[in-house]
Amino acid sequence: MNAQHSSRGWAALLVALLALVTFPRPAAAQDPPQEREPTTLEVLSYNVWGVPWVAPEVEPRLEEIARQIADRKPDVVALQELWLPEHAELVTARLEAAGYPYHHFFGPGSAPDDEKGSGLYVASRLPITDVGFEAFTVGRTPHIPWHVDWMAHKGVGTVKVDTPAGPVVVADTHLHATYLTGNYDFVQLSQALQLARRLVDADDAPLILVGDLNAPPDSLPVRALSLSAGLEPASETFDIDQILARPGSNLRLEPAGVDVLFDPEQPIHYASAAGPEDGPLSDHPCIVARYRLVPCETCAASTTLATTTPTLDGEIAAQLDAERRAIDRIALVSRAATFSLPFAALWLFRRRRDPLSTTTGRPRLRRALDLVAASLLLLVAVYSGYLGFHFAPKRLAEVDHEAATFSDHPAQLHAAITP
């Protein structure tokens, strides 16, 4: 009897197992798909005013900047004007201790020759899987010697950051500055257009551009850059320091807030070699933007870069034409001065040797003034020769190259162009 019950039990169990195999419960197929929580990426950009021998208390300020950044804990830190390797090492040591194991200094000592002196630096809490750099081709020939941007090897440094949602490209840049004297509109425009072409050549990952553009959002260089590279500003309140972004092919960037830190108008307490100091950490604000990284299947259409508008095309063409005419005038006047001023200096030297001059009173003063004037004329003649025979031809070649690039792609500045 017991054996019969045991046989029936085994038979029932076998039937139940066959039913489960033959008719699986479809509950899993009927459950709605669970949406993954989007990843948030916070990016900080700061021009730290690390100009050696010019900016005050550079190392104490960098110590405090690194401490403040470590307290804030952004995911990616992008700095500008961090010029010296020892200053980069100082920042790296502080940030590494605070949880930023990944970093790259686009400068001397740890970079290829074409990165020397860019002043750019990136640190990340997330892995950096790729690094690139492109130097600007315009802006390295001095016009006015004490406008020292020409000494810097400015350009754009890019890093690919491996986030939980996928790779994101972060580009750090610093365009040519403006000065009270001299006109650098063409230099900024050329650098902005080269930057746009560089960003277009990047892969299909989302891209965040940060840095000191040295031009306001409504300026021609920034408008040309934003439109031709398909970039949207993180905030309409940012000025020359900017964070802009565009989506990738399968990952979009949703703005999730911005902050402005360390207002240069408000002093901050920090320690220096001379004792406690109260002053600005930089002559720029520190800006922060947060993005939600949202996976999507329809992002590809939104990554198609916008073409420039006819109005913007006309502004760019007018700027190139204005620069060409200005350089033509500089070349003409400078070459004339190069040949004429030495004759004026020679006349002053000869007048000093006038036998009617005496060695006392006003004639002595006149002789001294003649010597000073003649020396200044010769100095101006040398500088005029530099402008007329070196600077002007080089700048005209740069304008012609930019005009040729523009005319080849009059309605689509973002077309890929081999440097």
C-alpha cells in the first residue's frame, strides 16, 4: 500500500514538473521594463590665475582652490592658466588625496611638445580613457609684444571620461585674451572656428566644452563656435567663462543645475607664507554645471550639427575682410616708417654735431633730447620693420587660409577639415 502511494506521489510530481516546463509562467514577459536611474555628472571649470611672476600668491591660492574643490567633490575638474609643472603637481597631490586618481596636465614636463604652455589641466574621479590636444594655429605671432598671449601655446585639450552611463568627452580650452589696445577679433574668431572643427571631429560620445572663451556669449566667436559645433550653454548667466554641451548618439545630456563659486569681487580667507590673507582666489569666477546622462535610442538625430545661418556667414566674411584691410594698412604704414624713420634719426644725430652748439645751457639739453629722439625713432623703425615684413605677411596668410576654409564650406563650417 505504501509503495502504491509512493508511486502515485512520484507520478504527480513528474506531471507537475512537465507542466512547468511545457507551460512556463509568462509573468516576466508581462512585467513593464524598469527604467534605469540616470547618471549625474558634475563638471567644474576655473581659470585659476596662475600667471607666474605676475599673479600674487599663486601657490597659497592654488592650495586653497584645491581644498575648496575637494570639499565640493565635482566629478570632473577643468582648470585654465595653470602654467607651471610644479603648480600642476601641487594641485594633483591635493586632488589625488581627495579622490581624484585620474588627471592630465596639458603642459611642459608631462606632455608632448605641442602641448607645452597651454595652461590646461583636467582631473577626474572617473577613469580617463583617452587624451588629445590641438594647438591653435593663429595667435602665436606677437602684434604688441607685451600682450603676452602669444607666449602661451593655447589650444584645446580633450579627455574621454568613462561614466557609468557611458563615455563622455570633456574639452578644456582658453581662447586669446582681449586688451585695451590692439584688436584681436580675428584671432578669437579663427581660434573659435578651429575649435569647432576639432570638436566636430570628435566621436559620437556626448561632449562638454568648458573654459575661458575670453568673449561674451553674444560675440561673433562664441556664436560661431556654438552654432557650428552644435553646443548649448549650461546657463545664460555665464559670461566669458563657459560650459557648453551637446548630446551623443545614444546618450543625451539633460541640464540639472549650475553654480557660480568664488566670486572674484568677494575676498576669501586663505593662508600664505606671510600669514593669513583675505583676497580673491582668482580674477575669474569658478563655474559648475550638472548634467543627467540619460540613455536614449533616438539621440542620433539630435547630434547632427547645425549649419550656420546666412546672417552669421555674412558676419564672418565681413570680419575676415575687415582684418585683411587692416593688415594691408599696417603693412603699408610700417614699411614706409621702416625706410623713412632712420633718415629722421640720422638728421637728429647730425644736428647734435652742429659746431654752433655749445656745451652749456639750453644747447646741451637740446643735444640730449636729440639723442633720445633719434634712439626712439630707430627703435620705432625696427618695430615697424617687424610689423611690415614679418607680422603683416604672416597674418595675411592666416586670414587667407581661414577665408579659403570658410569659402569651401560657406553654409557648413563644421565640415571635417584636415589640419
